[in-house]
Amino acid sequence: MDDPRARTRGALVALGWNDTFEDALEGDERTRLPVARVIEEQKRFYFVEGGNGVLLARIAGKLRHAAIDRAGLPAVGDFVVVASESSGEARIERILPRHTKLSRKAAGDAN
């Protein structure tokens, strides 16, 4: 019999999922909410990929409100906990801890 949770985790492993990310899940996130990886950002929209394929996602209001700066928002490569919405889109509820970061300096002179 096909196990959808195992299929989802298999898809995530192909995207870089490992035990460290699994350990970062809290409470019922392991069973109730899906996990996905951010693969593209377009202004206020994100495309996330997980066991259910690629979904269009928005940031949950509480996550946007809690973000102190841009680093507090999802970035391409982040694993995120998502909730499905009736519209067929997803809502990003939480960003799992990052293990690597690529960033560039601000434009202009540093003098």
C-alpha cells in the first residue's frame, strides 16, 4: 500500500531534507502540516515544492508581522511549514532553521 507521508518525505529528501530539519519540526507539524522548500520568490508570492508538487504560497500574517527585517522572511532554499488553503494555494506558517546563507552586500560605497 502506498504511504503518502513516505512519498512526501522521499520528495523532500531529493530537495535536501535531512534529519536536522526533521528534528526542527514542532508538535503536530510532523503529522498535520506539510513541509515544502521555497524554490522561487516573486514579490509577495512564493513557489514551494514538496510532496504535492509545486504550489503558489503566501506568507501567513503572523509570520510577516514577526519579521524584523528581510532575513525574517522566507528565501529561496528555505524549508517551510505550510498550510493548504481552500483556493488551492498554500500559506507559509513557519520557516525551519537555516543551515547556510548566501547574501550580498548592499549596493554603494562602504566608505
